[in-house]
Amino acid sequence: MSAFDLSGRVALITGSSRGIGRSIAEGLVQAGAVVVLNGVNVDRLSAAHADLAAGFGADRVFFRAFDVTDAEAVAAGIDWIESTVGPLRILVNNAGVQHRVPLLDLDVADWQRVMDTNLTSAFLVGREVARHMIARGRGKIINVASVQADLARPTIAPYTVSKGGLRNLTRAMTAEWARHGLQVNAIAPGYIHTEMTQKLVDDEAFNDWILGRTPANRWGTPADLIGPALWLAGDASDFVNGQVIFIDGGMTVVV
Ligand code: NDP
């Protein structure tokens, strides 16, 4: 069996109704995994589910709507997956939101919403899933961070802080869970063309800045995240612990 073969392994990808999460889900199911899609918008989620199930079969693709910031809903969602779909082997903490406003105009409610969705969610979902994984002595957790943790940009303070926290949560989880057979790592995407960044893509000046700032001279696509996610989800990365892998076209290595 190839070190990249995920046959029969159950994977939950949070925030996978669209964008990066959906792309990673598609990559995992192509590699043999049984995937569980997640989001809050049920219509969008069931459309994504129908699409993937048509290609890979209804026994390989499931969905469960829950808000990753709601501890009770998270616990119920993980219980449902474990009892209905099977033992979780892979978790991708991908759900996230952006909120663009200068610090001086930022409401505490918006600060909190970004922290809850991007950071606290990974603790809540990670804790529930890790309880099962630790009992079985193995599992892979991939946290979707961002280059923004390194490149502080104006107007996205809570996002920058939440993604920095997520990278340190990756290390904290590793410190406690690696000895139980779990590998917890993060991927840090650069600028990826999704709904989250559509306004930036449409902004000619920003678009020029991105192309000039990125050695690869292009936006990333959600599909660019599949390879690194597959590596971190499978046996090929069994001795990789607590790392952050940058997938940014070289953005963070130049000034
Ligand atoms: P999108 O906005 O396209 O998709 C976000 C996904 O998260 C949707 O499926 C959405 O579900 C889900 N989501 C949002 N809030 C919640 C919640 N409370 N509970 C459950 N699901 C939720 O984002 P991207 O695909 O661009 O980004 C995915 C991840 O990658 C995020 O963590 C983002 O920060 C990170 N990232 C993105 C970059 C980019 O350039 N695009 C760069 C670096 C990191 P629903 O459809 O129900 O709203």
C-alpha cells in the first residue's frame, strides 16, 4: 500500500462546502478516504455533497452541518461521525472567516467572531476528535493557518492574530498528543483565489501588488493545497510533528 493511500480512512474537513476545504476534501476522497463535509449553510453543503457523492459514491462522502464555534454542536457532530460514518483518522481544521476593518474601528464582537471561528474552533473540534484518536493510538490533524501570521497587513488584525494562535495551537497539540500517536501539523497558504479573496482579485491595484509580491507570479488555487494536505494526512508524514508548511508561491521568502 502506498504511503499516500488513504483507503477507508475517515476524514472530517471543517468548512468544506466551498473553497480550500472543498478542494482538500476532493483530494482526500480521490486518495481513497471517506470524507465528511462540514459548514453552516446547509444548502451549500448539500450541493457540495451531491456533487462529490455523484463522482465517488454515497458511501464515500457524507456531510454534517454544525457551527465549529459551538462546543455542544461540535460534540454532537463528532459523536454522529464516529457512530454513523466510522472512526475518525484525519481532521482538517479549515473553517475560517476574514473581516477587514482598521483596528481603531474594530468592534469587540467582530474581533471575537474571528477568534472563535479561526482559532477556538480548532481547539473545540481538535479536542473532541483527539479524544477518540488518542484512545486508538493514531490520527492526523491538519490546521489551516495562513502566511498572514507572519506578514502583518493593515485592516486584518484579528485574522492575523487568530492564525498566529493556530500555529501555536499546532505546537501545543503536538507537545501533548504526539506521544499518543497523533501528528498535528499546519499548512499556511498564501493568497488563494476563493470567495474569501474574490474582492481582492477584482481590485486591480491589489492584484498587481500580489503578483509583484509573489515569486511564482500568480494567485494560488484551492487545488494547490491538495498535495501538501495529502502528504500530511497519510503515512508518508508519520515523523512530521508540529510543523507549519508554507504554500505561498514563495511569498514569505522574499521582502
Ligand atoms: P471560504 O470563505 O471560501 O470558505 C469558508 C468555509 O468555512 C465555508 O465552507 C464556510 O461554510 C465555512 N465556515 C465559516 N464559518 C464557519 C463556522 N462557524 N462553522 C463551520 N463552517 C464555517 O474560505 P477559503 O476557502 O478561502 O478559506 C479556507 C481556510 O483557509 C480559512 O481558514 C482561511 O482563513 C484559510 N486561508 C485562506 C486563504 C485564501 O487566500 N483564501 C489564505 C490563507 C488561509 P458556509 O458555506 O456554511 O459559510
